[in-house]
Amino acid sequence: MTSQAISKDEIQLVYLSERCANTDEAAINKIKLRAEHNNHRRNITGALLFTEHYFLQYLEGEAAIVDALYASICRDKRHTNARLLLRKPITQRDFSRWSLGVKKLLDNEENQDLIAVLNMIGQASKVTESQLDWFKLALQ
Ligand SMILES: Cc1cc2nc3c(=O)[nH]c(=O)nc-3n(C[C@H](O)[C@H](O)[C@H](O)COP(=O)(O)O)c2cc1C
């Protein structure tokens, strides 16, 4: 993964939300197609990780545009309880190649630690940036 130098007032935002029971993989694919198109148009990059219960999404781009998108995502009925985990200024993007990379985190042995951390974050009130870095690595 290459990082791309940027010049504007850009941020990285990460949130965790709970997947609604009827948001199946076909629904997620629909989100992906629409999001790729929209994000490309808005110069937003990012990645979406999903498990049986959760979504974890990274969004990067100009602050006002990312904030507006996040506000609209929070109103989306395909998930619930969106919780902001991180919002920070950036000078480089971590997902510069993807309008929206989407990855399913499988519940296999290899991913047990990540799933455990995700479940913990889902229930805890705080998350550290180093915990989030694990997900960043899994997504890149
Ligand atoms: C988990 C999740 C992630 C989403 N991510 C994005 C995204 O990265 N970009 C985007 O434009 N819409 C995303 N959406 C969809 C938005 O909530 C909203 O439906 C969409 O932006 C509306 O686009 P439209 O006005 O082009 O129909 C996401 C929805 C969910 C449930």
C-alpha cells in the first residue's frame, strides 16, 4: 500500500456500527457499488470491514466532505448505533488506492484476535489507536 502526499485540510475518520439483521451480503454489495461511485466523485478513500455483527469503516478526505458523509451514513437504516472511534487530521492517506475497499472478516482461526478486539470495542466505551491499527493492517 502506498501513501500519497496530500495538501488540503484532510482527516481520517473511523467508526464502528452494528449491522442490521436484514443487511445481508447482497445489501452490502449494493452499498459498496454506490459508495465507490460517490467516494470517487468526492475524492474520498477508505475501507469497510464487516463481520456477522459489525461494520468498521475508515474514511479519508477533505474534512467537511468526510463529516457530511459520516452524518449521512449515521442516518442509514442498514446499520445502527454508529460510534465515532477516531477523527484526526492527516498528511497522508492510508487507503489512497481505494474509493472503498470492502472486506469480510471471516470467523476463522486466523482472525480470532481481530474478532475478539472488535467485539471488545463494540462493548467498551474506549478504543486506542493501536487497537485500530490492527484493523488498518487487516484492511490494507
Ligand atoms: C456501513 C455503511 C457504509 C457506507 N459507506 C458509504 C460510503 O463510503 N460512501 C457513500 O457514499 N455511501 C456510503 N453508505 C451509504 C450512505 O449511507 C448513503 O446511503 C449514500 O451515501 C447515499 O448515496 P446516494 O445519495 O448517491 O444514493 C454507507 C452505508 C452503510 C450502511
